[in-house]
Amino acid sequence: MCNKLILLLTACLSATALSAQNTTKTDSTKTQKLEEVVVTQRRQLIKNDIDKLTYDVQHDKTAQTKTTLEILKKIPLVTVDGQENIKVQGSTSFKVYRNGHPDPSLSGQNLKDILKAIPASAIKRIEVITDPGAKYDAEGTTAILNIVMMSNTKLQGVSGNVNTNIDSHGSARLGTYLTTKVGKLTTTINYNYANQNKKQTESYREEAYNYVKTGEHTHEYGKNSTGATIHFGNINASYEIDSLNLLTASTNFFGYKVDANTQNTNERWDKNNQLIYKFNNDMTTPGYSYVNLGGRFDYQHKTHLDGEVLTLSYMLAATRQHTTFRQAYSNMVNFPVSYTSYDRNTRERFTEHTFQIDYVRPFGKHHKIESGTKYILRYNNSTSLMDYQGTTPDMESKFKHNAQVAAAYLSYILTAGKWAARAGLRYEFTRMKASYPDGSNADFHTNLNDWVPSASLQYKIRDGQTLKLSYNTSINRPGINYLNPAVISTPTTESFGNANLGSSRNQKLQLSYMLVAPKFTLQLNPYYSFTNNGIAHIMYEQNHKNVYTYQNILKSKVFGISSYTAWTPFTGTSFTLNASMRYARITLPTPSLKNSGCGGGIYFNWEQKIPWKLTLTTSLGGEYGNRVYNPYAIEGHWFYYDFTLTRRFLKDKLTVSLSAESPFIKERSSTYRIVQGDYTGYERAVMKPKHFGIGLSWSFGKLKASVKKAERSIQNDDLVGGGKK
């Protein structure tokens, strides 16, 4: 067990007395004349509802000079570390929506680049949903980060923003954001280009394993770097037919090419320290490209009954990925295979069509019903070719996987005085079919039925103080990478998917307490979650190789608490703290493995106004304890810190920022310890985090309007291990 960390911040409120001035006397009265009194009230930026927690970005004055990624540091339960990795309640397993629906561009490893390109001034609010109800898909929605764009369409004209950032590694980013409104048509265009220099990701890595059954041990060490060119953007448009009918449409694209390089040395020794084999391995990616294209159309109809809304939606999502890895071996001693190099060529295609109907109907002042249906049609196929240079024969495998998902939900919301309650039930039917055009396996199909209940109860203790208890269930369906049975073999590893995987179910019970005062905000969220059929990443040794595959046998129990504290002691100074702690116990019944540990994260942010109209932002944080996320390993601890200095010019239209990431740290290492299974040991990565950057942002135009959005739309978030990335 780890020691509990308790941090209490207190706010002192001061009272100002008004003194009498210019006093005169008459025969019978005394007249007192007061100077002009100005009464100000601080707007509360955080609101805790029965179904979500909301941060009011629109009325946060500091948002005018920040990117969306920077504003996330101020939002309860959301953390952004020194490498700009985002977590919700200490986990990376969350989904990002734009205006209540998924945007394929807001996913994958480059999410941080996309959020850096969107100015926070274009955002109305950000919603954190940690207990999604029945109206949200059961598919993987354990947490949702919903970014709601500005929706004021009263003004006409053009408004936009151009921004760029360059750092000392040589990486650069250029983005533009443009909004136009003519009559009832509002259009937003966003395009961004980013170039990741290899120096940004240069690192040293080593692995050392001891094998339980044979007494052998291995040592692998080397360096790697990854360069990338990224293009992404979207076009959103809305047309307000009249006050009751709205049409919205959007299209988006996201694509990148990667240039990765790795140079490793591999050694294997027997139990008597006699060398079994040794070789050098050079990996390159002569071909690595990924393209995601998508589009969505919504029709929203409101009635004269306030709050009654009908929405019809269609969404198309398509990804195309082509990957070529080239492995070349040299300086070989007792090389364990009969080839000297190979090319692995993989092509993956994913296409998804989604149709959805949502209906919301209030009854009186205290009751509301939400209902809807949904149908998803998915097509996955992949082709893998292993081209060996040597006597080993080439291997080609083809795999197709199609899925149909039909869902319906019904949700009831009650608000009565200090009480609010929500209860919902969702049913999802899934039919999955797999085929093997190469004849390597027999075709198969399976049907899945999932009932997904959810419930929440909230009590308003007093103004600004609430207590909420919630229960929700989520499911995950495997993507094509997890299902594809193609065997990928190297001299030291072998991996393949499992076409018989089914959906997994996770259940979560959470208590949430929130206190919102004029200068102080506190939120505490203790929770318990468990699963009995999670998709486990299985690792074992066979024929002197590390073998990797997947099975529906994972069992986990997690007890945790996350907290958020914000304090504004006086004008120009603000502090925020996101802290979390979790105890996890994860087991595999076959083979019998048990792993447990306690750890968490601390993320602190200090924003200070200083002379010459400068703003200094200091962030520091990291992870501590023994963090457990799988049955085999324990995550190591690490920390970071950074500084950003910002100044606005030309009537606040031009913003200049200077940043420094870990300026006094030469190297940062993180260790991943494998403590269970057929082999134990560690993986250690060493990076050079120190870098400096300069950013420029220029805003033009005066239009504050943005595209209107349907209040209900499509969100598909079930896949793990393939599909949309």
C-alpha cells in the first residue's frame, strides 16, 4: 500500500469597509455623501450537473490567449503532463468529442497537436463526463471530454486566427482557423501542418529479461528516433432554416507519414552465462502512411415545447493505412533464424457507416425523457506480407472482419428542488463475421447481446455544494489489430491476434463531491471499478521467443480517488491542482497470475500576472508509486516541469509566448518493470526532455459567431486495437 497524500488549500476572504466622505451638518440632520461604489461578482466557471461537469471556457479571460491544450490544464479531473499527454481521472482511456459527437481527427497519438491548433477563444465550454448515461454508446465510453465550440450566430463577417510554434528541436507547427457568416450560413475552416523533427524523440532504450523456466537471460539496448509530417483539418457548416430547424454538415481529414529509425543490439545468454546468440538490428520505415477521412450530416428539429428536440444523423468514417517496416541484421553470432533481413508490408482498410435517431421530450418542469436508436455497419480488411531475405519462405495473410451493431436506449431525468436523478438502459446487438480469403482459417461469425444499465443521484447540499452517486457500465469490442490472426515473426518475438475475441464489460461505481466558492473550488471523486472478461494482452515464452496475443480472460478491481483544487487568492494569481491515487488488483486465471499496486499522479499549475503585461505559467507534476495496468508489470515514477511566458500586443490581436520544458534536466528516464509471467525484468527509456520554444498567434476580424451544432449526434467509441486511430 502506498502512503496517502493529502493536500488542503484554504482561501482567506477579505471584507472592504466603505468610509463616509464630504459630510455636512444641518440644523436637524446630518447628510453623508458616498463616493461611487462598484460592485463586482466573479463568474463561476465550473458547474456540476447530474450528467456532466462543465468548465465555462467562454468566460475565462485567460482563454483568449491560450490554446485548447493549455486550457485543459485548468479543467477538473483532466491532466496534461510535460510531454503533453492527456489523462482524464488519471487514465488515457477516454474519448474526445466535438460538439457532442466524435471527430475522427480528435483521436490517436497526435491529439495534442490538434488541440494545440484550436484557439481556446473559439470554445464555449468543455464538458467532462465520467459516468456516461444510456444516451451515450456503451462502447468504450468510460469517460468523455466534450469540446463545445462557440454558437453565437448573431453577428456577420469574418474572424480567424493564424498561429505557429517552433522549438529548439527543429519541430514546427503552422495552423489557421477561419469562421465566416453570411445570412443563415455559418462556416468554419481549420487546417494545420506539423513537422516533428527526429531530435524531438531521440531516446536510448534497453530491456533485460530473465526467463523462469530455462534460466536464460537477454539484454537488448539501442537508440531510436521518429520523424513525422502531419496534415489535419476540417470544414464545418450550419444552415439555420428557421428558429426550429437546423442543418449541419462537416468533413474532416487527418493524415501523416512517419520516418522511424531504430538501432539495437540483442544478446541472449544461458543459465551459465554462455552466449547463445548476438546480433545488431536496424529498423527503418521506408513506407508508413495513414489517412483518415470522415463526414457527418445532422438535421435537428425543435418544437414549440421548450426542450423537445428530434435529431436525424448520418456519419461516414474511413481510414487507410499502409505500413512497411524493414529489419536488417548484422554482426551476427549464432543467428537464430535463416534470413538476414525482411520487409513487413501491411495494408489496412476501415470503413464505417452510422445512422442514428435521437429524441428528447420534457414533461413539466421536473421530468425529461431521452431516447434513440442507432445502426452501425463496419468493414475491416487487412493484408500482411512478410518478405524474407534468405531461405525462409515469404508469408502472406489476408483477413476480413465485418460487424453490424444495432442499439436502442431510454433515459429518464428528474429534477426536483435539491434532488436530481437519472436512470437509463441501453441494449446493443452485435453480429461479427470474419473470413480468410487466403484459406488459412475457417470463416466464422458470432452474435453478442449487451444490456447496459446506468444511474445517477445528485443532492444539492447548498448553493455551490453538491454530492453525486453514479453507476455505469461500458463495453469494448476488439478492433482488427486484436482480431487479425496473421502471425508476425522476428528472431526474438512472435505475435498474432485472436479472431474469437468478444466484447468486454467494465462496471464503475463513483461518488462525487464538489464545492464551488468565489475563490476556491474543490472536487473529490472516490470510485470503484471492476471487470471479469477484459481483453488481456497475453505474453509468454515459447521456443526461445516472446509470444504476444489476446484473450477475454482479464479480471481487474480498481479502488481510486481523484481530486481537483483551484484557488485564486487575489487578482492575477491562480493555482490548480489535479491529484489522483488508485489501487489496482489485476489477475489472469490461466495461467494464474496476480498483480497489484498503488500509485497515482500529481499535476500542479500556477499562473501569475507580472509587470510589463506579462503572464508567467509554471507547471510541474508527475507519477508516483507502483502503478499497475496489466497482470505482468509495474509502471515506474517520473516528474516534469515547464515554464511559459506570454505577452499580448497590437490591442491583444498578437500573442507571443516563450516556453521552456525541463530546462535544468539533462536526461529523464522511465522504467517499466515486468514482475510476473514466463519472464521478468525491466524496460528502461532515457530521453532528453530539455527544449525551448517560441509561439506566435494572430487573431483578425471581429466575428464571434461559430457553427451551430445539433444537440444530439453520433459517437462511435467501442474499438480497441484497430479501426479508427
